[in-house]
Amino acid sequence: MDFLSYWWVVVLLIIVFSGLFTINQGYIGVITMFGKYQRIARPGLRFKIPLIEQLFKRVSTQNRSVELEFQAVTQDQANVYFKAMLLYAVQNEDEETIKKVAFKFISDRDLMQALIKTIEGNVRSFVATKKQAEVLGLRREIVQYVKVEIDQTLEEWGFHLQDLQINDITFDKMILDSMSKVVASNNLKAAAENEGQALLITKTKSAEAEGNAIKISAEAEREAAKLRGQGIALFREEVAKVCLLLLPS
């Protein structure tokens, strides 16, 4: 075999080995041929037709998280500031789902922008129907509303919302100061009411004790008078007996 034959063998081996590639666990490869979708490649060592097929994208099937910070306005025109954490993932590993994920958006950055704006829009539309005083107690309701509203949209993109956690809800400083004053006023009112109740109980118990003392004293005096009357009657009876004995027969 001459040198030229060796050269062709080397070139052929290079071409063949150039078709080998690996997909890591937690990813699924998307293969295209002449720019058109061809098939998916699951984790492990895979082969594509050299110079014809291309590894278009590796789609992650792992959970992804992103932190959100945005503002909404309540029905009574109060600014509310949210800090939230979003957890989402590819809906499943089916071929049709992977195709949606791979081709719906140009890049992950575009997907992220669309996802964040969609969630912010849903939260704002919910908060706009509520008053400022209600928002703090509606954390769970906000999350449930967003999940219901956004699940269908994410399904069209090939994703599923795993969790949405609203970690912080704050208002403008003026509103926070006003809320603090209201809380302080309510606390003072409650303290005054408790103090009044305590004083009333104290006076009631004192009056009951004084009444009981008077009652006991009156009972004792009545019993003493009764005993004195009985004593005088007995004394008179004895005197009468003595006088009868002293009378001459």
C-alpha cells in the first residue's frame, strides 16, 4: 500500500471520527440536516453523518431557576415591589417537546425574557384588582393565579412551571411608615382595652369581696343578736324560777 492509500485511510478515519459526539446526562441533542430538523440524540456516545448532519443544540432537561424583581400597582394606586424565585424545566423528554424547546426561541436569553415578562404581566394583572391592604395576605393566591394562567403558555413552549416563590413584598417608604403607624395605633388601642378590662375586673372583684364581707358581717351580727335574745330569755326564765322558789307557801 503506497503513501497515497495511507493518506486516504487517515482522511477517512478522521471523517468517521468527526461524526462521533457525546451528550451529557441531563441533556438531549437536536440533530439537523441541511438546516432542517432530523432527530434527537439522547445522553451517551452518538454518531452523526459527517459533513451532512449538524448538532444544532443541546437542550437541558434539568430544572432551571431565575430570580425576579418587578413592580406592580394596586387598585388604590399603591406601588408594590416583588422579589420572586422561578423554577421551571422542560415538560418531558418526548421528541415533540424537545423540538418545541429547540426551535421556539432563537436563544435561551430570548426564552428567559419572554418567560419573565409573561410572569410579571400575570402578577401585575392580578394585583391591579386588589387593594394595598389585601396584597400582603394574598401571597399564595398570587402564586396559584400565575400558575393557572401561565401553564398553557409554557406548554406551548415545551416547558412546565415547577414552582414560583414570592420571597418579599414591599411598598413605598411612605406607605410602610403609614402602615407602621396604624400597627402602633392598633397596639396602643389593644393595650388600653386590656388595661381597662383589667381595671374593671379588679374593681369588680374588690366590690364582690366588699359585698361578701358586709354580708358575712351582717350574718354574724344577726346570729349574735339572736344568741343575745336567747340568753336574755333564758336568764329571765331562771329568775322567774328562783322567785317562785322564794315565795312563801
